[in-house]
Amino acid sequence: MRYYKLLLIPLTFFLFSCEKTTDKLFWILEDNQQTNDFLFLTESTNVETLTTDSLKLFLNDDELKVFDSTSTTFKNFGQIHQGQKFKVFILLRSIDTFGRDYTFLIRTYDKDWKLIGDFELGTWDEREKRYCFGSINKDLIIERKCKDKGTSDKMQITDEGKIIMTSFHKP
């Protein structure tokens, strides 16, 4: 019995000292000198560009009317959640401009593929000098930090699939 107590102390310390990453459904870490999650995800992954037929599922009529296939592409990074009333997808929008212009979008759709809400999880826009990094966890809480802002954005996906701002902000 005594050995179990000795084993329990280091195990408890280990469990509480580890950062929780297993509750993340999708994340983009802020870049550092050795790695850049954002550019790796956008330029090095093998995700197919969505075809025009597939775009009809993910874009609404207004978006399709202004969609320019010569300068803009979309990639589906997958469905990360399905609730009773909605599903959540991660899309990458790339715009061919002077410099990199990438945006990861969190989009929610109802069962009939009608767009409920969307939010820019991550942005890498060299022309505008705007860089944002974020994550969504299993509780559908979205956190995003932009380099040009002092506070983080925190959003929540409701039971209806709406993306709303929460009152929490951290510097």
C-alpha cells in the first residue's frame, strides 16, 4: 500500500504539469524560429483543392457569385465535429496575390448544408501584415491570437451551430 502512495505522487504531478493538447480538434501554433505550423499546413500538406461541384456545398450563393477561380482556391481540411443540428468544417482559402494570403475558416452547416456561421481561425496575409493563430477544442471553444492585437478572441459554437463571442479575453 505504501508503494502505491509513492507512485501516486509523481504520477499526479506529471498529469497536472502536462499541457492539454488532446482536447484540441484543430490548431495552428504561432510560428517560432524553428517551425511554422501555418506555412506547413498550407504549403506542405497533401490536401486536394475543392472542385467547382464541391464548392457548391461549402459556399453560399452570394459567395459563389463573387468567387474568382483564377485567384482563389479552397481546400477542405475536414469535418471536425458533428452535432445533432450541425456539423463543423475547417476550410483553407488561398488567394493568389503579391505575397502569401491564406485563411483557415471554421464553418458550421446545418443538415441541409446551409451555412450557419463562420470564423477566421488563422490568417497569414503578407500584404496586409496580418498574422493570426488559433485553435478549437472539443467543447467547441475557439481561441485566436493576432500579432497586431493585444488581446485574444474567444468564441463559442452554440448547440444550434452559431459562432458567438464569449466574454473572456486574455492578453
